[in-house]
Amino acid sequence: MDVKVFQTFLEVAKEKHFGRASENLYITQAAVSARIKQLEEHFDTRLFTRHRNNIQLTSAGERLVGYAEIMVSTLKQATFDLSLESNKALQLTIGGTPNIWDAYLQNCLSVVTDSLSGYGFVAESLGREQLNRKLLERTLDLAFSFDPFKLEEFKSHQIAELPLVLVSTQPHLLEEVFNDKYVYVDWGTQFSFEHAERHPNIPAPYLRTSTGRIALDFILEKGGCAYLPLMLVEPFIESEQLYVVSDSEAWSRPLFVSYRKNSTAIEAILQVESLINTIEPSPSFLMQQASDSPE
């Protein structure tokens, strides 16, 4: 079946309107209706309920969304890969969790692209489950995370350590700091276990976030505390915008890279891997600029 049928299905599912979907796809509304009908006949089920202008996915339609997204994204990836191949270019798709991008991968990508010529890159910020799925689907070449992927077909190993420090916008002792707008940052599954052991009786966090950048911006503006990468907060500590909680213990999070053992891009992956093993965690360019110019 033509992948355009699935693209049309996803557009209608997003817009919940045949007219807007046709405008977005630059096709007629009749063509949209025909494609949806073709899909419903193929699966022998209704994908949408239609009551005048109120269009909703059926339970079957809801289930089809994930499969349609995989088909469309896989085709896009294949098209891009083959277009690069025809131009003799080497392309890698690199993914990491939002925190990995803030703390390590942004600078890593900068170094890799400066050092390797003839490469095309795709960079994606994804949740851990999405990274795992895209590795399995072969739409991702390299995945960076705080926890290794433990599947037989993957190779995962540690490439760096990320030191974390508990910082606050006011000088505090450990016993009182969690009462001052504590921002919990997700530094991986193992971090959550260790955090519960270290701080079993603290109040619920004032804010939870998946990225250190959100936590840093928030506490600098509103006050509070958070576990953040040392290299990210050092300039703010020096300028006394932040303070290390003096009686808090040092903490370090391992960074892992994962990829398929039988990847068709294994030679390119190993080249990039040998380079990133030499790169120390460093803040992104924008974060460096922000820390150099405190208000």
C-alpha cells in the first residue's frame, strides 16, 4: 500500500478535519476521503467516527497511529539515506535524551561534525523508550543515555562520567535545602533509585523536569535547588549566583552509547565512537554564552 495513504491518515488524525488535512497535504478533499476509505477497506474496520464536522479516531484508528508513524518515518529515513548514498555521503542518525543533549551531546555533535568530513547527520532528542524503539527499527544509529540498553542485539558501553552537584540559590545545609523549591531532574533510572535511598524523607519536589536546562533556568529566576552537572553550574558558583550545598555528597552519572551490533553503518559508528571517547562533557554553546553573561 502506498505510504501516502498512511501520511493522509496521520494528517486527518492530527487535524480531525478532512478539509484542513487536504489543505496541508495540497490534495483535494475527495482524495483525502478516498485514501481513508482505501485504508478502512484494507483493514476492514472503521478508523474514524464522523458526526458532521466532529471527526474522532475509533479504537482501531488509535491503534493504527503508532504503526502508521513507524511506516512514514521509516520511509523518510530510507529516502534520506539513499539520497545521501547516491551522493557518496555518509549519514548517521544520533539520538539522546534531552538531558544528554544539554549535558554532553550538543558539544559532542559539534566536535564530531568539525572533525569528520563527508558526513551527513540527523540529531534527535528522544525519550529512552523512543531511543530503544528506533534502534530496533533501524531508524537510529547511535543512542546516548544514562542507562544502558540490555538487549542481545545491542552493544552498550560507558563513554564518560557526568559529575552532579546539589546547588541552591541560597546558602543552605542539606537538612534544609529540600524545603526551598527543590527541582527534581531525571538523570536516569539508576539515579531515581539512588536518590530515594539518599533522601528518603524529603518533601515532594516543587518541580520535576527531564532536562537540566529547565531546572537551571527555573532556579536562577525563581530560586530553589537542584542536582545539576558541575561543568554547567561552575560559572554560576563562581559568580555566587549558585551555592554548592556544603554537606551534600558528590554524585556521578555514567553516560552510555548504544548501537546495533549488526548495523549496516557499523564502520561509521566505530569511527564516531573512537572520536567521542575522547570528548569530555561540556555545556552547549548557548549555555556557555548564558553563563558568561549573567544578568
